[in-house]
Amino acid sequence: MSLIYGKDGFKKLQSGYETQVNDSLRRSFAVASSETSGILPGDLLLTSSAPQVYTRAAGALQGTQKVAGIALATNVLLDVTFPQSTTEVPFRPGTRGVSLIRGSIAVPLTGTAPTEGAAVYYDYTARAFTGTEGSNIALPGFRFTGKVEGNVAEVFVQYI
């Protein structure tokens, strides 16, 4: 999509990658030991009882849990095959990663394509973002940009 990566850039949106790196804010984190299945780039992250130790959103927010950002894809966890293969390489418990806390990012999408400025929700059963409220996690500081490609959409994170 030339609107996002330029005519000489990537040919498709890739989940977990920043779409504009000049105006973004990131925070490092460690993966909680309870995350046995790991955290994938593009997953919504939640706080745990330890500082900067995050879990992926696998259910509704519990007690003092807060949204901590979206897991960014890093060059350290490249796919086994180049270019992007269908093999997913998750962040495992104890490893470190980086989360986006302000800026634009490509994320997995479920449901119909959202319009620009539409509200964002996280469907923890599908591990994807959606425009449908239902029993999903509401993300008031997030907005869809209207850029959608297949099952990936661009989300702008204003604040966490």
C-alpha cells in the first residue's frame, strides 16, 4: 500500500510494525512468566503486578490491570523465512520486547473494515483489534486511521 510504506517500501501492511517511526513513543518490557504461549507482535499488552512486566490481553481487564501498549515487531525476532513467512516467532517468558505507547502501528484486524477515526476495541478471543464493542476491551485512546489491507489495519495510539 503506497499510502503507508511508499512505492519502494513494503508491499503490504505487516502486523506489529510501526507505520510512522518519527512520531512515536516506545517502552521496553519483559514478558511475564505466566505467558506460556508467548506474545506476538501486534498483541495488546496489559500490566502485571511487577513494573514493566507485561502479559497479553487474554480476557477482560482484572482488578488493577491497565493497558500497557501494543507489542512491536523487532529485528531480533525475525521470521525464519524471508520475506515474512506464516511462521510466528513470539516473545517467550523472560525475554524483553518493546511496546508502542504512542504512534501508528499495523495490527491484526477482525470484522469489517473500520472507517477513519472509528473507535478501537480488542477482541482477546481472536487476538485482533476490531470496531465492534460487544464484550471486547475498549481502548478510548486509540483510533483507526482508515488504512486497511486484508486482515491488517493501522491504529493510531494517542495515549495509554
